[in-house]
Amino acid sequence: MSAVVDIQQLVLLLELEPPFDKKAVQTARRTMAKRWHPDLAPAGQELEHERHLKAINEGADQLEQLAEGSRGGTVSANAVRVAGQAARRARAEEGRRNYEAQQRARAAATDKAANDPFGDRMPDHSVVHRYARCLSYPEWGVGTVDGIYFTGDGDHVQQWARVRFSDGVRTVPAGSLQFVDFSRPDDAADRVERFMTAARHALAENDFKTAAQRLTYARDAQPRNPVVLRLISFAFWQSGQLEAAGRAVRDWIRAEPGRPAPQRYASRIYEAMGAVDLALGAAELAAEAAPTDASGWERVGRLRLARFDRAGAIDALERARGLGATVEGLLDLALAFQLAGDVGAAVAAAEQATVVDPDSGEAWSRLAHALARTDLVSEALTACAFAQARGAGDEVADLRDRLEAIAPRELPA
């Protein structure tokens, strides 16, 4: 930091309103840290977020120390104004010295140009844009740059800007600004990147309806972008707009016809809509596209079971078991065998589920009910005990009471 601390700049950096105390500085630090954390940065902007957050933390440390040493623990607006005037005078003095050095350098350059016409020539003007958007938060829209500020010294100089957006003035790192030239329309890729970044922020906050609106603009820019179509299908689905989700997922299928992922999304969306036939068709296409995925065959078996296709469900769930089925898949297989009347196969599938996950109370409960349909009363009572030890419900307790009533009585030796 420079020798003269510009409290006014630090107040702008943390978006504080004087007077303030240590608690207000800590609150502002947390708010800005949530906004400019590197994990929330779009691709290529992680360093800008990290540097800006570092400047925020350094400024907050200085303001906290200042608040602790102030009378009453509060920094007044007058103290901020006086400190800002002193810092401006110091900067003006430094600027005057820099200007004089530049004048001397320019005179030397003029002499060099006169005596060395083949020397390097640098332009002596720059172009300054007034309107810009923030790449990290494009949902703020196009704002007006009110000022550019510098924090730090030497190799640690950090540049940040105060930009006036429609919803207020924001402090943003200068590297995250994209200056707007209204004479040229934006490229489609730029628009997609902006709206995708804004949609990711909305998805991180579980605001799926807003994310769907922003992704709609991205889809208008690139209608066949598979990443956009995947996110917009998910956003419509989670926001409850199932018809829009179905249209979006069909666009995604047309964009990537050979991949199983869009078919999986389509199956779940159709199932949420109540269209079991369409959900089953999409699930079968996804399983055929990825034949080694056990979860895909489990879903096919579950949907076939919902349509009372017991033989088809058993076939799909047996394929899933051969690939390494989960506990849920094995329990569905046990149910399919039970509905088909094959009690022995149902017991075997439920027993395998307890082997896959010995701590599953549901698996032991299903095994107990399956064994209760056989003559293996003692084994059923053992399964009930295991299920109750793992938090099974009242159904297992009732089953155990019925089994104990019919269990054969043995005399002690």
C-alpha cells in the first residue's frame, strides 16, 4: 500500500457508507467475498477475482484497524472526507512529478526523433470507453464507468472500477470489464458465454426459473449448442415447466442423436409429466446407447414394471444384475420375481441386496417379507431382527410378531 492511505477509496472498494464501525466492515467483507470468490468466476477470470478479493481483504484489514483506533469505535464521514483530501493531494504531487518526468522523456524522445529518424515511435494517445459490462456478472447489463482506481504499489498494483449499473453502483476488478462498442453487434459466442455465466449464478442459488430465462437468450444465439440445451432442459425441469423441458430435451436429442445423456434426461422429464410410455422409450434408447451402464437397465426394468410388463422387467433387471446392480435394482428385481410368482428367485435377489449393502434396513426388511412366504420361519425371524437393528419401521415388528406366533416351539435339552 502507498504511504498515504486513501480511506475514501477503501470505502468505495468495500461499498461502505460512512460512518461505519468494525462490525460494518466485517459485514461488507463477507458480502464482497461471496460475490468475488474465485470459485464463482467464469472461465479465464479466476485470477481477476482472486486479485480483487485480495485487495478487498487488505482494505478491510486497514479499515478495521482504523475503526478500532477511532473514538467510540466508529469512523465518521468527516474523517473519511479529510483522509480522501490528503490522499488526493499526495497523488496530485506524485502526478506532478510523473508529469515532469514524462515531459523530460518526451523532450528526449523528440530530440531522438529529430536526430534518429529510424528510432521506435510510440502513440501518444489512448482510447477510453465509457460503457462496459462485467464478465463475471453479465446479468447486471451494460453500465457506465464512473471511475478507475488503483490499490497497492509496485508489482502489486491492482486496478478496479466503479461502474453504475441499472440496479446500483458496483465495485468490480478492471480485468473483468468488457467495454461495449454499440456500433458493432456482439458475436453469438460472446452472447452465449455471457448468458451462460449469468445462468450458472442463478443455478448456484437454486433460482431455476431465472436460469431458464437467461438460457433462453443463450439458446436464441446458438440454437444447437449442446451445453446450452442440456442446462436449459435441466432448468426448465427443476422449475416445473415440464412442457418447455420436453421441447428443450428434444432439441438436445436432435443436436446429439447418438448420446445416452439426452435420452436419460428425456426419460426423467417424461416420467415427471406422467407419460410412462414415452419415458420407457427414452430409457430403452439410453440403455441401448450405453449397454454397459447398469443404472440404465435398472431404469428400464423399473418403468417396465410400472407398465406391468413383468417378463420385460425381469429381463432388464437381470442384465443390470450382471453388470453390477445397486441395492435398489436388486430390490426391484425381487419385486418383479414376486409378482411373477417365483418366490425362490425373489428371496435370492433380496438376499443379494443385503450382501451388496449389509447396513440397508430396507433390504433386510424385503428379505424378511420374502422369507415369510416360505417355510423358512427361523431365517425370516433372523432377517426381521437385522432389519429392526437397522431402523426398520413398524411393518417389520408386526411381521415378527406374526412369525413368532407360528414359529415351532422347542423344548430345552
